[in-house]
Amino acid sequence: MSRVTSYPIYVVWLFLFFAACTTATSKESVKPIVRTGELIRTEAVVPAVIPSPTHVSTASPTPSSTLTPEPSQTPTPGYPSSHYLSISGHKQSYALSCEASAAVDWAAYFGVNIYESDFQFALPLSDNPDIGFCGQVLTDRWGQIPPYAYGVHAKPVADLLVKYGLPARVIDGWTLEQVKQKIAENKPILIWVIGNMEYSEPVIYVDKEGREVLVAPFEHAVILTGYDETTVRYMNNGRFYDVPAEVFLTSWGVLNNMGIVHE
């Protein structure tokens, strides 16, 4: 009786023992797998995606077709800052002979000697000073305009100088820079101004033939002989004067910067 009763107890005990072992083994074998699986799921399964950096071009920019202008440079003038000529002159012989007087002094500088009276009476006569001498040089007074006593402009004077063998050329509209350049070449300039570098109002005169000519009271002829940075020197009746360049340009401009140069 006791054997029958003890057998089932033994069997039950063995069953419980093996069940416990099985359970323990199952728990121990599953637990690391679950933990490892969690690590794989959170760290290894999904690889980290590193975004590629935004591409920044390091290539040199394409140059523009428009050229960058270089700083402008003021051209150096082809003449010195100051220059003066050695020239001699004389006082005009008649009240209206300033053109003849200046012309023979200008000619003498270039080695051609002419008497003032010879030059004066060789000029053609006209009521138009662009054509010939206007007035009576022996009797008339200075300061009037045609048809009254006046004088003569550059062209008849230059034409007569050419007959004396001089390469005289009429100019008008010249600038101060051109004047300086010519004087720097050691060539004085015969010019037409007003009085002793003064101003008068120019007017248009219509001659007997219907031709127009610009004239101005107290028209006068002098010779430019030098300059510096701010002044101009001229010879008037054998005497020398220095005036501001602005004063010279104002007086010379009345008759459109008229003159005669040696070329």
C-alpha cells in the first residue's frame, strides 16, 4: 500500500523538477535574444543615414565680358610749365599801324627785316578788314569800327608776310594749350586782342559788297612771347606785360582767337 502511494509522489516530484529546469532554461535563453533584438532594432537594424553635404562650388567665377576701366590718367603736356622767348620790338609809327608794327617785329624774330612803313603801305585797302586795311593810317584815330578808321585783320597781314618769304598761317579758335605748345617751340604768335588786353563788344559789319565781318572797337595787334602756369606774356609796342591767362583769353576771344603763327 505504501509503495503504490509513494510512486506517484516520486513521479510528481520528478515532473516538477524537470518543468522547473525547462522553464529556467527557457527564460535564460530567451532573455538575451530579446535584449539583443532590441539593440538590433534600435541601433543596428536601421543604419544611420548621413546626409550628403550640400555641394558648394569652388570653381573660379566666369569673368564678365565687360572690362573694368582703368583709372584715367591726365596726359602730360608736351611743353614745359613755363617758357619765355627773347625778342625785341619797337613802338608803332602811326596811330593805326599796330598790325604793321607787330608784323615787322614778328618777322625780324625769324630773320626777315622789313620797314614798318613799307609793310603798312603794301597792305591792300578795303572797308572790310578781312580783305584789306580799313581807314587812313596817317590821319585817322584809333578805336572806331568800319566803315570808319579801324585797321586790318590777320589774313591780309599773313598774305603779305608770305610775300616776304615767311611761312605765315592764319589761326582762329586756338586754345591756351596750343598757344603754349607753339611758344615752347620758340615761335612767338602774332595775335589780335582788344586794347592792352581789355574787352569790347564785337559786332557784325556788312561791307559794301554785302560780306559780313566780325569787328570790335579798339582792335589791336600784339605778340605773345611767353607763359607760365597762370600767366601769359606779350609784347605791345616794344614793352612786355604779364597778365592772368583768363584775362588774355577774354580779350583774345572777342575776335575768335585770331592770330598768325610760323609754320
